[in-house]
Amino acid sequence: MIEIPGYEVVEHLSRSQTLDVYDVYSEARDCRCIAKTLRPDKLADQAARNRLLNEGRLLLRLAHPHIVRAYELIEEPDPVLILETLTGETVAHMIERSTRRLSSTDVAFLGMHLCSALAYLHSEGSLHLDVKPPNVIAAGGCAKLIDLSIASPPGPGRPGVGTRRYMAPEQERGDVLTEATDVYGVGATLHEAATGVRERNGSVRTHRPRLQREIADAIDAALDPEPACRPAVRELADALDAALGD
């Protein structure tokens, strides 16, 4: 079991291709936290090390109610990123376990929360580039964006970096990435949240005819194949807000 000075490891939570995630207790904060570390067999993977360090440095600069909060980044000898513990569940898990789809109102608020987080992130000079249901935690009517491991400034992309099912066309091709790339991720996330369907073909109303039209139109616009034709983040948020009325 890993040892982290100042933290007691409670439980190993998950393992990805390069990272281990632990539930830890912080002596200084007297609370539970989340620790992201490199897997033991990936300690020599410089690219994975840089991604974790970059995520930590970025998160420590950010403070937003809809983005997970970082408490500390331990850089040596091996990087460990300490994050707040979030209650609730991922939107992906919510979709899988629920026998009913999210209401139009819940879909709209989810989109507004994501847009709020992304508008702030973009103002700080970074794109998220992996907006998807597993990277959104929902609890008590509040959504928080997590996993900024591939976040980067706007500019040329690399083909296939991201999660294919939720990538914008320009992201798949490795073309120039802009704020519109994240808008597509929001659209893909809202489409799945509204319909429960992962594979998108046609309008969101193809899979959910009774979804409020204004919300469906906003989601469809966010999923336009052409980046220039998608609404800006704030325009998408305003459209969802207007759909809610009073």
C-alpha cells in the first residue's frame, strides 16, 4: 500500500491505465480526501507524470463551485494530487442505474452548471477536452466537473486524445481545438443524460420526442459537426436558462 506523508490511506478506490485513486484521511484537515497517484508500474512514464503534475498545477489555480477542488500537489519524489472528496455519483452511473430519464429541468441545469465551469476554465486559458458523463459528479442538484488530466490551452490537437464517443470531430482529426470543442462535449453529455442512449444519430428528439423543444434544440446545436456553427459556452447556457422560463 502506498504511503503519503500527512495522510492515512483508507482504501484503494480505482485504477486506470496510468493512475491509482485512493480514499485518504488528512491529519491536517481532519477530513477524508482523494489522492491521485501514478500506478507503481507507471512511475517511469514521463508523459503520465507530466499529465498528473499539469492537472494538479491547473486545479490549484482554479476555484469554482462546479469544478473539483484541489488541496495539495506533492511533486517529489513521485506526484500525488490531493482533491476534495465529492459526495453523489457520476452522471454516467446515474444514467445506468435510473429507470427514468432526467427531467427537462434537470438536463437544463446540468448543462448550465457545465457551461459555468467551462466558461471559467476557458477564461483561465484552458480547455477541458474530456467532458463526458463519467467526468461529472452530481449531488444535491449540483454538478461538478472532474478529471482535468488532458486539459490544455486552445491550439493544435493530437488525433484521438480524449474519449472517442464524446470527442468533437476536430478533436478526432487532431485539428485546431477551441472552446467549441468543449461545447461539443457538453452536447454529447446532455444528449446521453436526456436520452440514456450512448450512440447519437439524428436529433436528440429522435430518442426522446417529448424533451422540451428549446432544450433539444440547444443540445443539437452544441453537437453541430462544424465548430463555427456551435453556440459559444455562454450562448448555450443562456439558451438552456431561457428554456426554463421563470
